[in-house]
Amino acid sequence: MPPRTAASPAAPALRPSDVVAWVDEMTLLLQPDAVHWCDGSTRERHELLQGLVAAGTLEQLNPDLRPYSFLARSDERDVARVEERTFICSRDEADAGPTNNWAEPTAMRAELTELFRGAMRGRTLYVVPFSMGPVGSPMAKMGVQITDSPYVVVSMGTMTRMGSAALGAIERGADWVAALHSVGAPLSPGQKDVPWPCNETKYIVQFPEEREIWSYGSAYGGNAILAKKAFALRIASVQARDEGWLAEHMLLIKVTAPTGKAYHLAAAFPSACGKTNLAMLTPSIPGWTVETIGDDIAWLRIGADGRLRAINPEAGFFGVAPGTGPATNPTAVETLWGNTIFTNVARTEDGDVWWEGLSKHAPAGLTDWRGEQWTPDSGRPAAHPNSRFTVSAQQCPSIAGTWEDPEGVVIDAIIFGGRRASNVPLVVEARDWDHGVFMGATIASEQTAAAEGTVGELRRDPFAMLPFCGYNMADYFAHWLAFGRTLRRSARVPRVFQVNWFRKDAEGSFLWPGFGENARVLQWMVERLEGSASAAETPLGSVPRPGELNVDGLDLDDAALAELFAVDAEAMRSETDDIERFFATFGDRMPAELDRQLALLRHRLEA
């Protein structure tokens, strides 16, 4: 007996014909026992969550301590993104570029088709229509994910505007991205399932020209919640190139000065560089407020008024738990009071959650992320280093009232940051847009552990997009430069800044206190936008003149403040050689303007 198809009563009354045809085709390939079209309702979510509890995938936490929240423990083989199994299958290998894994698309599609054949036997195929961005926004994009993981369905319900409204937008003619996912664990009749089904063989494959994503073998995070990195960055970056906008790995914040005037900033930070802390910053200086619009991804377009505008295409936060605590990010901790799914954190005796950094001391009687008893003497972390929380953005106490503005918020400044112990100042302002693109293209962080490579070695992560750009990064740089030329014909071009919270002294201690004190750097940026703060020129760009950066009340002497902005010309000249080698990996596709910016930097260093 063939499985029930999308044309059966399982499908909703509103059925876009192209979606139905695709679901029918995939149903024949995947051979599920049932098909369920998701409507995104509260009742549907509740039933899915209770089913996950019954299956052992989720454990409901103590409702008095963490209302309507759940803990998942993944398979130990399925705990993080698998970048080595992530492919950009452009038709031309050169279009993927040297920073992406490429495979010939016809051959890859044939290989994946055989993996997916019968992959959902014994399971339910869920059809998950979703919108990236508010439904009805001119900046929103639609998608449909097929999955056999109810954990992924409820995660998509948090991270996107999922359900009937998105399907309605597609019915009215919106383009959509097809996203196919399976855990790759078919069940034979009578076979008992496991709490976290997955497969040792994993693929996360993007077909950029076809606007398709095929993901196999993982139920974890960015491998399986395909709206996130796979669509919102890898596929969307190609859409953005083709349509004249930007899809970026950026947070979005609203900064309001004591005068009441508000500014919106977009910021790109590689991992472990304080991104979430800035997205949910609690300023230490009186009169200033920071509100959250997005913590991870931003889509930027030139609005009808000629100004650069941005939306957060996501509806939730999929954050890293370890290191998130009352001292580092009190807003995030408040956000997680309930209605949250935690994955691979530890469980307390009384049915709450814990991870390293949530408190100074671990509570007694912990069960670690593997489900084993844990004490501080166990010699291993209680929570997996990549353990996560999934929670609605609407629940964040610092969420801005404009975070779902369908037209997007006006972007006044763009910030790039990396993790550098030396030689990169606390804050630098770019001379112009093209210089700002050079800053973004050369952002680097120093390796801090042997597992990452040679300690102290620089790892380039242009625009924090190295794992997420869906096409050749040299063409991506060129797109940013061209976008700037279009902006220059508009009403306003945003300022561009680079920051470095991680400068260290000779003893290896951080010079800058960070966290809430980072608002002092935002204050100087705002004052630059207002024209009330002056700057001194350096080879790298403009920095605050003495006395211009607000350091009142900080335990920061003049020598430490000077070191925060010091540049060793000889060391920087050596770094320009490293930049030249990095640019050379892109061959003749590298934009000439960035080579010119490198030459200008060298000239300024010599002068």
C-alpha cells in the first residue's frame, strides 16, 4: 500500500500546487507511513512536544522552576554543525570558491537520492511551511521544509513564522525555498525507535541556483533546522547577490542615547567574540539603553526612501548555553525563564538546568548532558560546550518594539569584530564604505587553544561569513563594494567600525572590562554619528582622541588605555603579508579595490 500523499485529506484546504507537487514527489521517494502538514498552531506544538516526551527525546523540566520547558540529550555523534560535510553544489565549481566544499551537483543529487530512498519508512513526514521575516514584509522570504523529526518541527516553530500564514503567502505567489531533511533512520515493522535517531553518514547540501537544500543524517541545530544557516545565510546570500541586497551573519540592536534619539547598528562577529552579549547588552553607563532586534542574522536592503534597512529574519534565539550567566548576559538568562527547549545541558536534582557559567559553583547532584551522574571532580564538562537553548525572541525582555517592523529598521552603522590579543585597537572607524569592506574582508581571530590550530595563529573569517557564504567569497566582496556604490547614490551611507574587546596586556590579562562597559564604545560611535566626537587618524582608521572615550569610573590607567589603541607598525606590516596571502587564494576573482586598500594600508604604515 503506497503511503498517504499530499493530495489526500492530510493536506490543508489551502494547497499551493507547486508545493503539493514537490511533497508528492518527495513522499514517493521517502516512503513515510504518514504525512502531516503543519499549521503552526499552539495545539499542534503541544501535541508534538508531548509526543517527544513519550518517545524519550525530551524530558519536561520542573514546571515550578522552568515552566513548560524541556531538555533534550542528543546522540553523542550529533552535537554540532558538520562543516566538513556541508557542500555548496553550484553548477560551476569556481562559483563555490576556495572557502566552500564543492561537489558536482548532478552526481551529488544522485547520491543523495539513493540515501533518501525509503529514509522515512516507519516515520511521519512533516511538511513545515515557514516565513523568514514577518509574513507580509517586502523583505520576507518563504520556505517549505520536509522533515521526519518532530524535534526539528518544534524548533522550526520557535525559529521561524511557521504554519498556515506562510503557506498562504506561497499560495498568493511568493517564491519559496525547498528544504528536504531526514534523520536517515528508517524503521522496520515492529522496530523500536531510539530517543535521538540519526545516521553516521551526514550531508548538508545547498544547491544555490535551484534554491534547494538537502540535509541527511543529523537532527542537530544548523544541520537540521534548515531555515537557519542553510537558508537564511547560504541560500539567502545567493538570493541577495542576484537581487541586490545583503544576507549577513549579523546581530541587530537599537541604541538610544540620553537625549532619546535612537540609532540602529548591525554587527558581525565570529564565534566566541561576544556576539550574543552585544545583542542583549545591559549598558553600564546611565541614560543609555540597548534593545535587541536580532542576535544572529540580518537581511539588509535599500528601502524606498534610499536608506539601508534591516530585518531579523528569525523569530527565535538558538543560543550557546555555556558562558551565558547573570554576570555575562543577564538578559539572556531572564529570557530563558520558561517556554524553552534546552539541548545537551546538565539537569539538576530538582528538575532544572545548569551549564558552566550559569553560576560560579555547580549545584550538587547534577546529571550531565550524557545522562550520567556528575560532580566537579568528574574531569569533564557537565554541559556539552556546544549545548543550546531555543526560545522565542518575543520572550526577550530587551526586545525592541520595532523588531518586527515589516519595512525594517534604518541602519546607521555597521560593526565588525574579531578576537585579537594584540595590535588591533579597541575601536576604529573606517574612512569610507570601501575601507569598511576591507575591514570586514580581513577580520581575524587568534587561535586560543591547541585544538583550533597553532595558538596565536590568525584565523581569517571575513564578515563572520566563512562557513556561511553560499558562493565565491571574492564575488561576495565585490557584491559588498557594488552595494556601497548604490548606497552612495542614496540618502545616507552607514558608518563602518571595527572593534576588539579582547586586547591583552603583557601578563595575558584583558585590558578592557567588556560586557556592559562595551556601551562606552557604542557611545563614542553614536557621538561620531552625531558629529559631537572627534577622532585621530591612524594607519588603520580613525580612533577616539584622548578624552573622547568615556572611561569615567573605570579602573583603567592611562598606560592601559594607550595600549588598547597601540599599533605595532612592524607587526602590522607582517600582517599585511598574511592578508596578501589570504587574498591570493581567490585568484583573479579578487576585487581590485581590496588590493588597492591593502596597498594604501601598507603606504600608511610606511609613512
